[in-house]
Amino acid sequence: MLNKMKSANLIVAIYIILAFVMLIVPIPNWLLDIFLTMNISFAFVIMFSTMFAKEVLDMSYYPTILLFTTIFRIALNVSSTRLILTTGNPGNVVATFGQFVGSGNLIVGVVIFIILIIIQFVVINKGSERVAEVTARFTLDAMPGKQMAIDADLNTGAITDEEAKIRREKIQQEASFFGSMDGAVKYVKGDATAGLIITGVNVVGGIAMGVLMQNMDIMTALEKYVVLTIGDGLVSAIPSLLISLSTGILVTKGSKEADFGPTIVKQLFGVPKVMYFVGAIICALGILTPLNLFLYLGFGLVFIIGGRLMQNSLGKKEITEEVDVDEQEATQTRQPENVNSLLQVDPIELEFGYGIIPLADVNQGGDLLDRVVMIRRQIALELGTVVPIIRLRDNIQLNPNQYIIKIKGIQVSEGEILFDHYMAMNPGFVTEEVTGIPTFEPSFHLPALWITEGQRERAEAAGYTVVDPPSIIATHLTEVIRHHLSELLTRQDVQRLVDNLKETNPVLVDELVPKLMGLGEIQKVLQNLLWEGISIRDLLTIFETLADRATATRDTDILTEYVRQSLKRAISGKYFTPNETTSVVTLDPKLEQEIMNSVKQTEQGAYLTIDPEKTKQIMKSVETETEKLESLGKAPIILTSPIVRMYFKKLSEEYFKDLIVISYNEIESNVELQSVGMVTA
């Protein structure tokens, strides 16, 4: 394989070197014949390669090929011109083209040459240049949309990460190819222009050589050198015309799935009705006009018979397809069911009734898929971990406007929307009433109203928060993912995070994993942080802390507390505003001591042994004190000593899921706090 690659590189190098040699060194006419024949052969190879390429990227190096062939053809022009002017004998190929193609007539040769030049300049080159320019522009403009479509397919699970990567690379290659083609077409146009100029120079130079150097009369010199010049021009123009045609074929190629020839034949002659009409018209022209009756009747009958054969072929094809479908269904019915696919559980699913389908259908203007992409991006930036693929499915068993959210195949939340309505929520200070259908916002269970499009401006002007149905679903999905993100973090996800950090901090990762902590223990620490909404994006600080503390303890709960203290800047920024006093609730020191006395250590971890009645009293006190904060419009925050924080959080999380428990060591020194109550037993 390596030898083949070296040989191919050597052939290309020799091809380019030959062009430069011909520009400088005179070559004999027999060698020029060989190179001219080779040039014509290459032109046919290029043309048929573009015709039978299934997609443009099969000829991804076409712009480079254009450059090489253009240089080689110009070198041939220089060599043939040198032989014409110096010896008057440029070889068999040039002489034959000048005499045979021009039928031995000077005027006929000139006319044919001019016609070829006009066809190449005006028709093929001009059209190819315009199509290449427009295609390059549209391809570049379409890139963002194609990228979003790939992201949408990836998020819905229609394609894998590897398939998405391949499709993105293909889009970039297409954009690069058409951009290069836009410039490469100028090579073809410049080559044709150069050929025309060289022909004119050859005519003038040949006549001058014949009259001044060889003592010919003007007519003799004109006949000899113009015939040779026309032959030289034709032998260069025909390959140039073929390559111009190849360029036009490539930039106008529409089908990416089929060969060139069958597609054209099918599109032109694939409709029987068209064949019948054409046959009838041709026959009518032969009968009703003085045109050759037998010729036109013959052509007309050929079209009519061809249409009949095409109709029979289509009928057989339809029957064959129906039989194939029936056989395939029967085969699938007889085959044993593949239950492996049924065992897979999607991490996150959003199922919705048929009434919500327009919100997820891009063709109907829905942008729910784009919002799902933004959810994953938002949570990655906010909490520092990648959300698994969110699977979107329609479910006819649901109510038309209902949707449910599943985590690992189990429903955890649901909601219902009204299509073509908006949800209006009173932030608490609006007194003006708006007519609507009472409901509850699904994410935070706040009272709200469904209002129509006509009421939207009025509600917004009055101060209501108005959101559309896709935003409602997206917000609800975001909150559910945040709440369950800790259980969605797998060991594989942790391994990816470790690998990413290892690229920049290999010494730290090698010290920690697996010498001090295993992957499962790191996963547990990260899950503990995510469970309380703490971002793990600063993985460097987290791993530094674990590397420092893991030598003293392997208890993941205690290690989590050390990590939280290292992340106090982020925790303070999340819950407190600098230079602004924040109201909080504290724990009675006696209660803290009582909690610590009830901690029992085991090999599986620590747990509390507080009496259930005592727990109820503590939770009653928590409810009373946090209500003071909620009445002030503040978040329920309880401050504890560092050693008590994790135990009190475990004690209270079953009663108050949204309760924020922070230790004194997790607060920056510039934060101002005010205690409005104390939790007692």
C-alpha cells in the first residue's frame, strides 16, 4: 500500500515537471505527439469521472486537477508554437487536426475553430463560472442550518456522536470544495483565453517567419502556417472544451445518490404520458406538413412504443415492490423478536401528545428541538457536566396537549399546555386582572392563567410574566434535569471528565486516579455536589482538594464537605450578593451538639440515630423559621457549623427538598449576613 502511494506521488510529480520542461526545453515533434495524445486521453478520463461520480466529494481534488491540467496544456501550446515557428513541422497530431478537422480547407478550419471557441467561452465557461459562484455562496449560507439539523438529530437520538462527526466533516468538506471550485473555474476561463491569444500570435508569427525567413509569398505562408496554427488550436481547444464540460457537469450535479446517466435517462424518459404526447406531435408534423413523412412517423412511433414499454415496466415494478414489502413483513413476523433493543433505557425522555407535535416539527415552524440543544448547552455551562441525549417522542396514549418527562424510563413529572395560548404569571405586585383559564406553572407550581394571543400585549403591559408553550416545556424540562442530574452522572461521564482534565493536568490526575481514589468514589463526590446544585465545572479545584484530603479519609461525604469549602467563592456567588445583607436562619448550638452525638459511624458510612419524634420537632422549627424568610421573599437558607452541615442536610432533605444548607466555611469574608431566626429542638 505504501509503495502504491509513493508511485502515485511520483507520477503526479513527473507530470508537473514535464510541463515545466516543455516550457523551457525544445522537444521533438514525435514526443509532442505523445504528450498531445496523453492530454486528450486525460481530458476524456476527467469528463467521464465527473459524469459517473455519485457526489461531488468523490472528486474533491478537482480544483487541483484543473490547475495541473491547465499548466500542462499551456506547456504543450508553447512547445507546439516553438516547433511551428522553427521547423514548420509540429508533428502528426497537429497537422492532422489542421487538415482533417478543417476538411483540408483553410476557411472551414477557421470557422470550426471559432465555433469551438465561442461554445467554450460563451456557453460552457460562462455558465460554469456562474453556477460555481452561486453554489459556493448557497453552500456557505446553508452551513449554519445544516449544523443545527445535525445537532437536532443528535439530541433526538436519530444519529450517534460518530455519525454526527462524519456529517459535520462532510459539510465542511463541501463548503471547502465549492469555495475552491469558485476560484478554480477561473483557471478554465483563463486557459481558453490564453489558447485564443496563442493562436493569434501563431498566425502572425507564422506568416512573418514564412515571408521574412523562408521567402514565401503571403498566400503560401498563410495557407501553411494558418492550417498548422488551427490544428494546434484545435488539438488544445478540444481537451480544454472537455474539461470545461467536466467542470460544468460537476458544479451542476444535483443527484448525490445515483449515477449520472441513469438519472438523466429516468428524468427525461421516465414518464409514459410525456412519451405519448411527444410521439403524437412528431407523427402529426409528418402527416400535416411537407416534412419527410417516413422519418417523422418513424420517430413518432419510436416514442409511442417507448412510452408503452415504460408503462409496462412501471407496472411490473409496482407489483414487484408490493410483493417485496409483503415478503419482508412476513419474514419479520416469522423472525424471533430482537429483545436486546427493548432492554435499553433512555436517560431522559420527553413524550408528548399529538397536539404538541407542531412545536417539535421543524417543517411546521417548531423550535422545541433547538431549545433542547440550548438546554444541554446551558446546563453544561452552569453545572459543568454534559446532559445525556434527550429523547423526544410522540405518544398517542397521552392527551393531545399533555407531555410527560421520564428519567431512566420512569415518569417523574408531567404538564399540560394549550396550543396557541400563552401562560401569564403574576409576579406578586400586579393588581390589574386579566381574563384567562386558571392553571399552574408546571416547573414551580405557581398560579397562572392561559391567555390568548390578543391578550398578550395587555398582560405584558400590566406587568405579568408571559411565556409561550415551548418555553414552558423547556423550562420544566430544565428544572427536572437539574433536579436529577446527580443520578444521570455515570462512571463513563466521569471518565470523560477525567480524560479532559488529564490533557491539561496529567500530573494531578495520575496522582489521584487510581492511586488515592477510584472512579466510583470520585463519581460519588461529584454526585453529592450536583445533588445540591453545586457546579462541578471547576474540576481542577475539586481534584486538587481530593488529592490533598484523600490521604486522610476515603469517606466520600466528608470529602464532599472539603470540596465545598474549596468552592466557597462559587457557593457564595450562587446564594449571596456582595455588599448586600442576606437574611438567613441558624442552628442552635445545643441542637448541633445533639446531632453530632447521634451520628453513628459504620463501614458503609455515617447515619443519624435521632428519635423520630425529636426529628419532627426539629423539622417543625425549621418550617417556622424558614417561613419568616419566605414571607420576606428570600430563599430559605440555614447556616450551620462545618461538621454538622452534611448531617443536617440529610436529616432535612426528605422534608424540605429546596432547603439550602450552608456551613460557615463556605461563605466568603465579604458576605454580610443577618440572622432572622434559630432552629431549636
